[in-house]
Amino acid sequence: MKLVLLSGGSGKRLWPLSNDARSKQFLKILEGANGEYESMVQRVYNQLSTVKLEDSAVIATSKSQVEMIHSQLGENVPIVIEPERRDTFPAIALSAVYLHSELKVGLDEVIAVLPVDPYVENRFFEVVSKLEEVVKESQTELALMGVTPTYPSSKYGYIVPKQSDFSQSFFTVSHFTEKPSEEDATKLIEQNALWNCGVFAFKLEYLINLVKELGLPLDYQELLVRYKELPKNSFDYEVVEKANKIVAVPYDGYWKDLGTWNTLTEEMGSTIIGKGKISDDSSNSHLINELDIPVALLGVSDLLVAASPDGILVTEKSASPKLKELITEFEQRPMSEERRWGAYKVLDHTHFEDGAEVLTKKIQIQAGKNLSYQFHDKRKEMWTILNGTGEVILDDQIRKISAGDVIEIPVGMKHAIKANTNLEIIEVQSGSELLKEDIYRLELEWEKILEITKNSSVMN
């Protein structure tokens, strides 16, 4: 059995901590087993490891999330990279072709697809593993996993059985009902309907045949080139609604969608993360602060305050599900990102009347990691080393660096930097256009960078 974990999201529902580069699943605000904060994706991967499933998993994601995944889960996690954001059907179809073409997975193998960020107990994944047996036993096209409802919720979709017979380990699906009223949800629960938690399984051959029917290649590299030809539809619309036979497996354990601030704060181990204080007469309030300045909450209840370089949110918890509608006009580049080599925060971004721009970042590079060998066409950079030691390459010339050094990088100059100890740098970019796309990477790995430089001797 193979697992495909879908990692998407636009970063709107948990703004300002989430953004286009850091969706909700990467926020390190859940308390892990060792007392340190971990993200939803780290929690899920730890759980997969516990039930011996992590070696079976690949993650389907967009280009913008690759470095975040590598930073939090390691460089060796298999990743299927979508050339562009489309929808769940293209992502799953691409993943199926990757398994078939690149990993040589047999067509009779069962593939389970699930979100990368469910908040569940370990037994959830034990039930996921049972989908393999159910697919083969039932000879179904699709096997879904549904959560036994604990109350009549209008927030979730429902999987409705053809019959109320739970003597077997699965039942045949009659139909689906999307986000009913609480009154209708109560009736559905009486019919033994399940919450749809977005988990399903199928034989690889089933998806491969669908790709064939679309006239698209079964070679992964070729499909990447023709990715935009895949229908831009959800898997539910493109596949589930057209399937002839679907069965469902019930899961009666703990499950929660941590998609809004009010549900997420219910699972946080602490009421305060970051600099700040909440007064004793405040009740059921939470503070998450990623800024270097303190934030205080005084005499307020049922409040969530979240602060990051991307913005500041103050909301009643019950109102937080409406956040996505409120911030539709907030269009800006991500002001903080976690990368494969460390992280950065934007300190200032100034636009001048003559069209010039200046962008100031604080960059942290972990010991042993490096920035790629790169150059820019439209900007120059100035690096001031605040702390740590390392090596820098400027147009194939290498030298040691330490705290206090200042490095000028003109437009077009090839450059890279490696941290021997943890490095902190202030980077000032200046130019006519400061675009994230104005970067030309020549090589990522430090040893290979040294191979292509003309002089790899270290100068003092």
C-alpha cells in the first residue's frame, strides 16, 4: 500500500501566521511529545512512523512548499511537485503517474490519499491501512474512510450508506450530502452517515486508466510538461461523483479539522507562544506572537491575537471562521519564510518615487547549510554578518566570514554562502524591481558549487 499526502492551501484561514509560502500545516504551534512545538505535518509524519507507514508515503505539493517540507521533514521525503496550482484531481493524477512511472509501483497496488494535516490519534492511520484489504475484498472502485459523527455539524460533508448495516467492516455508499443544516445533519446521523474526512483509496490501475482516457502520457516527466491539460477539477467532482461503486469504512476515534483559529487554539498546549503576557482576569484567550516586540492582553476573554511580519490579527474566536472573507484585499509577498537552509523575516520594504525599491531581511542559516550559487539581474545586495562564521563565494572566489563582515554583491555577480556555525545576516536588496523571480540558481549543493568554481582555495 502507498500513501499520497495532499499538501496544499493558500494560507488565508490562519492569517497572519500562514501565507502563500507557509500554509496552516507548517505552523509550529502544537505541543509535541518532547514538549517542543511542532507543526501539523510534523505531527502526522511522526504518527505515520509510529504505525510503520512513513516509508510508504509521498507528498503532493506546489513548488512554493517544497523547501518548507524539506526543512521540517528532511531532504529525503519523496515529493511530487505540481508545476502549477490546479486542484485535487490533477495533483492525485500526477501522483499516480509518479508512482507508476518513477517508483514502478504495480497497477494492482492500493493507493490511499489523505490530507497532510488531520489532527487525529494514531488509530486513525491504522484504519487507513485497512483500506487496502477493503478495496481488494469489495472489488470496489473507491473506498472512503469516514468519521463517526459526535454531534450534528453543518461544517462537514456526510457519507450516507445504502443500508444501516455495520456488521461488516465497510458499507456501500448511497450518496453524499455537503454541509447540511444541523436539523438535516441529525437525520443523517440517524441513518449512520459519516463525516467525510477526505480519505479514500483505490487500485493504482483505476487512476492510470482515467489518465489514459484523457489521452495524456503515463510517463511522469512527460505529464509534468502537459500538466495544464489535466482538468482543473476536484477529485470529488472528476472521479467520486462518476464512480459506479463506492464503499466506506467507519473510524470512531478522535478527529478534528484545525482549519480555523478557534479550532486550532483548542489543541494548543499553551495560551502564549512568543513574547507577551495575558492578564489573570482574561479568560480563554490566546496569544501567538512571532514579532520581536512584546504583546499584552488585558481583561479580555475568548480572544485570539496573532502577530507576525505579515500582519496582526485580533479576533473573537467565534468570528475567526470568517477571516478568509475579510483579508481578500491583503495582497503582499510573504514577509517570512522557512527554507531548506533556515529562515528569513522581512524587516522593511520601501518603494521610492523614482521607482527604486529597498528590501531589508534578517536571514538565519543553520550550521552546515548553504544558500544556492546564484545571481540576480535587477538588484544588488549587501550582507552584514551579525553572528556566526562561514564561507562566502563571490564570482568563484572563496573567503571566510565572521561577525562584523560586510559583503557587497553587485548586479550579476555569482554568489553563495555557507554557515559553519549558525549564521545571522542582515541582507539589504536594492534595485528597480525586487522580484522573487529575479534569481538564477546555478547549483544547490555546496560540494558541487566548489567543483564549478574556478578557485576553491579558502582566502583569509
